[in-house]
Amino acid sequence: MKYYPVLLNLKGKKCVVVGGGSVAQRKAHTLCSAGASVWVVSPAITKALEKLKNKKKISYSSSKYDRQYLKGAFLVIAATNDEKVNAAISSDASKRGVLVNVVDAPAASNFIIPSVIVKKDLIISISTSGEAPCLSKRMRKDFERLLVPEYAVFLSALKDIRKRLKARCENARARTKLLSGLVNINSP
């Protein structure tokens, strides 16, 4: 399978997480961070999900999965420990044209979630196309430790320089050339 990499704007979009364990908790937290309107469906949830619910960061239905929860959904994550339920979620979402990720089952998903590094405006996605998530995780940890702190600071400076250039230089090609020169100062 070949995937098309994309970053989605989820602000205000209904995103459903089916499951209430630690994986669902991680997925719900990440979706909340992206500004999604998160709906968790599960008979029971972790303490951390309970806190999100109490703070009104997520909506919560204390019940088993039913296809009705996909109404109006943009995206759904199946994070239960029941393969039959996850298969039903995948099927229902596909029929409705809803993006679906079945945790640990790329073949039942129409998108996969890469390992991600986020430092302010810097977002780095790492994927092995679902073949070796443990390697993606290892690479993420290595990149975070070795590269990301410097690039995050550099991005912040470039963001400011770009904003100033846009105000002072109308020629888009000249701006691009200047910024490219800054980015490539010490490259071979």
C-alpha cells in the first residue's frame, strides 16, 4: 500500500474515538490538541479520559458502539480490543465516506497515523507505512533528541524573518531566494 501524506485541519470537526483504554486516551488527547470536537464511545474510560470529559474537552457516550455515533463524523478511530467491533466500525465508516483508522489494523483503515513530533509550529511525521510502527517510534525518539530542538528554534526565527520580508519585499521570487539562502547557508 502506498500512502499519501497529509496534515488535516480538524478544528471543530467531529472526530469519534471508539474505545476507552490507554490507546483511545492517546488518540483523543491528540485529536483535542488539533482542535477537533472529540466524541468518545465506550462503556468505560480511563481516569484521564474522565478528566477530559469533566473539563468538557470531549463528549462521552457510556455505551457500546453503534453506527449512529458516526452521524456527522469527519473521522473515526476504532481503538477497542474487539476485532469484530473494530471491523464493524471500519465497514460503517467506509459506507459513509468517513475517514477511519483501526488501531493496529492498517488493512481495515483508509488512513494510518504516523509517529509525530510536534514542537510549536514544527510538525514532523514519520511512517513505515504501517509495517513497523516500533521503528517509527524509535526514529521519532532519535529525531527528537538529535535534531528537533535546533530546528524548532530555527523555524521560529525564519517565521519572523519571512513575515518581515513579506511586508518589505513585494517580489515573491526574491523573498524565496533570500529565505532559501538562509536555510541552506551551511549545507554541502
